[in-house]
Amino acid sequence: MDSFPWLTVLIAAPSAGGLVVWLGGGVIRRHARHIAFVWSLAILVFSLVLASRLESWTGDIQFAEQVEWIPSFGVSYAVGVNGVGMLLIALSALLVPVVLLAAWREQSSPAKQAHYAALVLCLETFMIAVFAARDIFLFYLLFEAMLIPVYFLIGSFGGPGAKKAALKFLLYSLAGGLVMLAGVIAVWTEGPGGPEGFLTTSLVGADWGSTQAGRLIFLAFFVAFAVKAPMFPVHTWLPDAAQAAKPGTSVLLVGVLDKVGTFGMVTICLPLFPEASKWAAPVVVALAVVSIFWGAFLALGQNDILRMIAYTSVSHFGFIVLGIFAFTETAEIGSSFYMVNHGLSTGALFLLAGFLIRRRGSQDMSLMGPGLQRTTPLLAGTFLVVGLSAVALPGLSTFVSEFMVLAGTYQRFPAAAVISALGVIMAALYILIAYQKIFTGPPREDLAGTGDLGGRELWAVGPLIALMLFLGFVPTPAVDLLRQPGADVARFIESGGPLVEADRLLGDAPEGDQP
């Protein structure tokens, strides 16, 4: 790899575009959405070029950059990616132009359009940077800083109850971040210290002084990641935020930002705290299974389409966390792939929900239909395909990742895998019931003249569906990027000693140490 700062350029580019549309006046302000969209497309192309240069056969950190920042405290500006980080960066770069295109006519004035576009581009900088950060202190700062644009995207551009939902999101996230800050401080005081004391490469295999200290530091990070993920029982901020925010904001919130939680589990919790990860596995696996069913059960009872999609995400994140803490190569690869596929399918669902709300003037599914497929067949067909992807229908990308998670989990925790597989049935129920409420049956009289998907809307959701189909039939390019990182994590955890069986919380298993 050459010495060109590829990642720094990629990180800085969105904010540069955001400043242009935010501070520019006159012609720039009037064409802010055009400039932001073209700028985001350029960033997407740049990220794809970077991904094509990644050496997929190695799990090592690539495009690494490191500059001393606060050497007396061991803080560095250190960035780099492996396959997991690169795919999530590419997902972020893909969803930003999609969101900008879908929200083309949402803002009533050029000033609001510029404000919205600038916040989205600013958020893109933080999303890319957090998936590239290799310094724990830098990761924490980015983890907290991304709350600022999201807070304003929800509170300033959302619907009824937006300010309350934005405040709830901020309080939950800050509470998780405060716990994480305690872990960051403990890393410095209990870890190896030195001028590179916060580098993840320096902390892998670190002696935390005592088993108890390592477990407490692990819990500090895990709690923050569980809030962000979101996992049961710290998930309640998500439905309120998704209901009040614009669907485009929810695409980024659920499609990318929530992945920071599961990404942190994979890249920080497991490699830095292998003993504590195994110790906590029984409770984490149990909570993951509960999340799968709790999210699905609540999704079944929703009439608000945005809350319904939010609760489905709680269920899907249960599968991701289950695979992460199964500690097998297949499950680790499947979980990382699931993060990408969930961003595609749930992002597309939120976009389609936004198109429906714009046409019907309501988020209540019972007021949207029934019978909408007679007047909007393209919208109905698109919704069904995306919904079936969320259900993990074979031939669509989510199936591959969900199958890998369940198959890998079965190798280690068969009871958890079998129970979790029943969640697929509940997923089919909440998607098909929603489709029935909105699209099937005799059409209502007031549905006459409802417009079908337009060209701009198709261009927004079309690439996501195309990727779902491509990765459903040809998952190899993505899996190859994830194979070595997943294998490395699984082998590292396994080498630390025998795993604590989680089955005893879900069935018969021997007794042992547990949190």
C-alpha cells in the first residue's frame, strides 16, 4: 500500500461538501441539494475504488495512518480498515446519496435544503471515521460526536413529537457514552499505557491486572454498544426516534449508525476482552434471543409503519449479536454480512414507508390501504420484494447472512440457534400482515388517483434492491472481505480457553462462572 492518506481524504470529503452547501450563498444555496447529491456520489465512487484496492485475502488493517495527537496520554489519530470496516464505510457512502435523492422535495426552502444536506454530509464524515478508527479514545470521540447531527436531523426536520424523540435519543446515547467513557479511562489506567496506549493493536492481548478489572471494562464498552445497537432492554429510544424522524434520517440512523454498536462488539469487545466476552456470553446470547422475539412481537402489534420497521430492527439486531457471541467463524462472518444486508433491506423499507406517507398523509397502515396495489402496483411490488428480503427469503442477500448466523450458532449453541430460527416465522408474519393492511383487498374510494413510484424514487430505492439480489445470488465478493477477519476473531477467542456454554440459560447445560 502507498503512503497516500486515502482514509483521511475519504473522511474529510463529506464535511468539506457540507461546509460548501452550508456557508455558500446565492447560486450555491439555491442548488444545495444538487451539489450535495453530486458530492455524495463522488464520495461513493471514491469509497468503491478504495474497497477495490483492499487485499481481501488478509484480515490485517490496511490503509493505516497514524499521527501522534496527545502523546502524554497515548492518544493518536490512527485509522485503518479491514474487510468489515470497509464494507460498512461503503454502505454509509451508498446510503447518503440515496437519502438525499429520496428527500429531494421534503424541505420547503433552499435554506432548509442546504441545512439538511449539510447535516447529512457532516454525519457521513463521522460514520466513515468511526468505522476506520483504530484508537480507542478517537473512537469514543467519534461515537459521541455523531450524536450532534443526528439530534438536529431528528429534532429540526422530524414530524410531531420530534423534539421529545430527539431528546430521548440523546439522553440514551449520552448515558451509554458516559459508561463507555469510564471504560476508556480504565483502559488507560489498567492497560499497558505508553505513547500508544489507546491503539487497538497495542491493547489486543493486554494484561488488565485482574480478571475482575477486564470484565468491568468489557461491560463498560458492551453497555454503550448495546444501547447503540439497540438491544433489549435498552432499545426503547429507537421506535420513538424512527416514528418522529423523517424516513431518510431513519435510513441513516438504523441502516448505519446502529451498526456502530455491533461493529464495536466485533472490533473492540471480542479482541480486547476475550476472557470477559466468554464470561458474558451466556447473558448476551440470552438477551439476543429475547431481542429477536421481543422486537418481532412488538412489530406485530404496530399500526404506525415507521414504528413497525423500527421494532423489526430490534429483532434483526438480535440475530447479529447472537452471531457475534457464538464465537464461530461462520457466525462471525454471517453477523458482519448481516450488518450490511440489514442496512440495505431496512433502509429500503424506510424509504418506501416515506413514499407511502407522502402519498397518503399518514403513518397509520390502516389509513394507507387496503387495496393500494390496484393504483400503485410498482410501489406494491417493490415493497413486497424489500419486505421478503427482511424475512430472509432465499435468493435475497439477507438469507445468506441469516443462514450463516444460525448455522454458525448451532455449532456452538444449538438450543439458542433452534429457538432463534422461530423468529423467522414471526418476521414473515409482521411483513405479510403489513402488506395485507396496505396493499391487498378491495381498494378504498379515496385511493383513486394515488400516484405510483416516480423516476426519482425508483433511482433512490432501485440500487438497494439490485444489491439485495446481487448479493443474494453472488455473495462471494462481500464474504471474501469478511472471511479472514471473522476467522481471526473466532480463532483468537478459541485460543483463550474453553467457551462458557450459553445453552444453560436456554436449556440443559453444565454449571459454570457467569456474570
